[in-house]
Amino acid sequence: MSVARLRRAARETVSGLPREFWWLWTSTLVNRLGAFVATFMALYLTLDRGYSASYAGLVASLHGLGGVVSSLGGGVMADRLGRRPTLLIAQSATAASVALLGFMTNPAAIAAVAFLVGMASNASRPAVQAMMADIVRPEDRVRAFSLNYWAINLGFAVSSTAAGFIAEFSYLAGFLIEAGMTLACALVVFLKVPESRPAATDAAKGADDAVSLGTVLRDGRYMAVVGLSFLVALIFQQGSVGLPVAMGRAGFSPADYGLAIAVNGILIVALQIPVTRFIEHRDPRTLLVVSSLLAGYGFGLTAFAGSVGVFMVTVCVWTLAEIVNAPTQTGLVVRLSPVHGRGRYQGVYTLSWSLAALVAPLMSGAVIDRLGAQWLWGTCAVIGTVAGLGYGLLMRGLSQESPAAVSAPEEVSAPAADAEGVEAEMGTV
């Protein structure tokens, strides 16, 4: 493909989306540029503090438990209080708790504050996803979610590379930098991002009352998607909890891990836009099956890695799975969610990742301590196979349905912000 065609493809991918989306996108990018703690937390606890892999797994699991608690609460807040207030509260609390975590020295205090960090940081996720669904037209959402994921990984590529070097200088600096960047993210939301929750008409109020957490939990097809998302998330979590511990046990430095994991963000930044153009109108069933298998076997190949270069190759494999899975999965979740219950539905979906963040560290710590890292990577391959089979069976009927038919009611109820940039958007997808 020529440079001119690449430029045209990139321009068509980013053009025409509402202004509010781009401010939310900027907020996401700022947040991820400062996301140092998640990258080096396991190394901080095992190498700097001298704790075991099991303790590091416990702390990471408590962080995940906080996310479990706040995922549902954040979804309800997004529907009741609004998307913007939920974001401001969650981001301010995250900044304060991350800064506090950097000063903790007692093992119990570290664990307790890690729980608070997980609770605060995860509370914003349902609001972000619901807001994007509010302000972007149904036919453009895969593209919008892909661009948001691209911003996450652009920030991650920078922060993960910097985290290894910052950790060698001062772990405390990493905590404080992340707190400051999170405050900057909250400032962008406060100044530039308006509320996007659909107007509370009488019909909307009735719809909102009809959609409770119980409604979501009784939605069998949606909960099956959430369960499969949990399995895939369990695999991807190993990039931040199992991989750094395994590399540290094998004698690699924090900078080595930072360089290896940076490949993940760099590839997503380079490939997300062209891959999205290739997959956005393809069968989601096939995409989710293939991405699940790539994730499982990509991590499975880590069992054979003995150098930083080989670790980078394995990261390339499961990164391709992320590139395909992230926008496809998120688009499917929005497709199955009613307009006036988006916060709650997104909260339950976020719960799958929060539960994975709770279970994955316990699993990786216990397996590495007792059986060795090779068993962890073999387990990832098995889980990926199960998830792929699950998507193949679940979506046999769903993939034949028209997305436009499923999403049609949403266009009627979308807020006025959706109208901005629509004329420029017609025909870019």
C-alpha cells in the first residue's frame, strides 16, 4: 500500500466524529500516558520490596477486587448521576489513592490502598464506554472504540517504556507522576467534556426504571458474552501480572520487561487503524474466535522464550489478538445494550475485566510459585481454546442478525451531540 493510500485511510478513519468524542479521547490519552504503576507494581513488590510472587499476586488481586466492587457501582452512577460527574469523582479519587500508595511501607497498608486504587480507577470505565456510545452513531462505534483503544495503547507504549527506567531511578516518582497525570485527565473532563446522558423524558424515565442490575444479570445471551470476555481478559491480564514476574524470576531486569511489553503498545499504535478498516464490517463471530485462539497460543509460546527478543515475538502474537478483539468485543457489548441502561450494562461488562484482574494475579502467582511459569503459559493456551469454542457456539445465531436492526432504537434516543460532524461522516466507513 502506498504512503498516499495510508494517509487517506488514516484521514478517513479519524474524520467526522463529534468534537466531544475527541475531548474524551484526549482525556483517555493523558490518563494512559501516566499509567506507570500498573506496569511496574509486580516488580516493585518482588524486586524492590522483596516480597514473594504470591504476595504480589495478592496485592494485584486486591486491586482487582476493588475494581469488582466499583464496576457495578460505577455503571449505576453513570446512569443515575450522569457520565461526567462519575468520571470526575472517579479520576479525582484515583489520583489521591495512587499518590498515597507510593508512600505506603507496611504490607497490610500497601494491600489496603491497592484495593482503593482499584476501586477508584475502575469506577470510570462504564462511564467512558457509555459516553462514547451516547455521542457516536451506531455505524461508527467500532471505529470510535478502535480509536479509543489506539489512544490507550499509544499512551501505554510511552508509559511502559518510561516505567522501566523510572523504576530504576525511583518507584515513588512513578506513583506521583501517575497521580498528576490522572488529575490532568480530570481537568480535561471538567473543562471540555459535556454531559452526554440521553435526555430524561417520561419514556426514558420508564425505560431507565425498567433496566436494573437484575435485568442485566437475567439477560442470558449478554451474560454469556460477559463470561467469555472474562476468559479472554484472564489471558490478557498475564501481560501485566504473570509476564513481569516470570521474566524477573528468569533474571531479566525491569528495563527488559519494559522494552518487551512496549512492543504491545507500539504494534497497536502502528496497526490498529489499518486493521480496524479491514475488520469493521466482517463477521464478529469469526473475529472473536480467531482473537481468542491467538491470545491463548500467543501467551502459550512464552514458555519457549529465553531472550528479550523471543519475548518480543510472543508479545507480537497476542497483541494481534488484542487489536482484533478489543473493538469487536466492545462493539458487540454496545450492540446488546439498551440505550437507557448503558451504564449498567457497561458496568457488568467491566466486571468481567475486574474479575479477571482479581483472579489472574492469584492464578499466576500460585502457578509460578508451585509449578513454574511454563504451566502458566500452557494454561493460557487451554483457556484461549475454550473461549474460542465458546464464541463459536454462542454467536452462531447472533452473527446472522443485522447490527442496524439491533441498534435502530438507539438512533432515536441519541443526544443532540450525535449530530455534530454527521455530514462529514457519511461514506467514510
